Amino acid sequence: MGFSEMEKRVAQAFEKLGQPDHLKGIENQVIKHNHAIEIQINLLNSEINQLSQSLSKIKDRQDQFLDSLILPNLTTVDRKRINSKLEKLDIEAKQLQITINKKEFESNQKSQELFSLIDIKQAISECISLDTADLDAYRSSLKRLINTITVYPTKLTFQFRWIPWLWEIDA
């Protein structure tokens, strides 16, 4: 059993995938995608910095109140007021820390959405150099590299496993 007509078209499309105009399009899309993600990461990191500054101010106020508790001539009423303020500041600090942790988690998640252009080019190179002499190995490699291939009369679209968008190639 030999190559199907579709498999021949896929092999031809992979050859086109390595041409400079296709590679430039892929590179531009990856750069655009990464830039958008980096903007989101920078915004999150800016929020984290602002929240961290607020947390630092709260801790400074806590220190001031703790220092005032050391004074020997405080009344019991004054001590209760200071302790009450310390409790409120402690709650604020914990809430801020929770928010900081969430923002840091979001930033880390966003970082994982960045694509390595080198990794993508290596994967494309792997697609282009698939061994078409061994039909079973070729089909196995296709399954490993590609989620879906949609066949149209004059083109193919690929959904690679390592890129979230479709690639369209005339074939």
C-alpha cells in the first residue's frame, strides 16, 4: 500500500513550509503573539510591584504600632486601640499577599504561553525532513506533529500540536 493522494499533498506542503516566505510569516506571527503576551506579563508585573509597595507600607505601619506598644506609659485603652489597628493591618497585609500570589501565578501562566521561535523552526525542520520512504514511520510522525489537517481543493490547513493557530499552505 503506497502513499495516498492526501499524503503526497501533505509532503509537498511541508516542502513549501520551509520556504522563506512561509518561514517569515511564521516568524512574524510568533513575534506578534509573544509581544502581546509580554505586554500582559509586564502589566501583571507592574501590578505586583505596586501591590508589593503597598504591602511594604503596611508592614512599616505595623512596625510603628509595635514600637509604640513598647512605651511604658500607655494606658490599657491605648494598648487595645493599637492592637485593634495591628489586627486590621494584619488582615490587610494577608489580603494583599493573596492578591500578589494570584498575580504572580497569572504572570507565570502567561510566561508559559510564550513560544520559542527556535523550537518552532526546529519542529518545522523536522516536518520538512520526514522520511517519506517508510510509510508507517511517516504516518506516525504526522500523528506526533499534527493535530488536524484539513484538505481543500487548492490548499491545506495544519493544526500543529505546538502552535495554537492554523497554518495554511497552497497545495
